[in-house]
Amino acid sequence: MTIQSKLCLVYPPYYNASVHVVPPIGILRIAAYLEEKGREVEVIDLVLKIAEGEIPLDATLPQRSAEEIVRTGARYVGFSVQALTISTSISMR
């Protein structure tokens, strides 16, 4: 029997008011595919958490984001990274 480990897919935090209305379609599609294959997946949209005030946009952002990821208990974590989010993603290590 194969043990399937939980996965966490993260949309990294950044702030740009004009794009806060855009959901992370790419990682949502990947999550849906993995779930169809029987994997347990949790998506964390940190941009949405900032927009809704769940995580403050201040110096605690990297630490608070990392805590959200650790809370999932996922063995594997994937990030949707682009030029705008690479430095913030790296700061969560």
C-alpha cells in the first residue's frame, strides 16, 4: 500500500490593490488535478488573507505566512512564483 502525503500549494503574499481580485487559477487547477488523482491538497492564498485582514501587511508577513503553511501539516509545499513574488517566497524559509 502506498501512503499519500498531504500537499500544500501556496499563492505567495505581495500587495498590489489592482490584482487582489484575481484568484490563483494556476494552482487551483493543479490542486483540482491532484485531488482527482486521490491526493490531499490544501491551497493557501496569502494574497487573499492579506486582503481580508487575516495576515497583516507588515514586517511579520514572512513569519505569519510560514506559520500558515506549517499549520497545514503538509509534507510537500509548492509555490506559485513569479518575478513579483520570488523575494517574498524565499523569505518564508
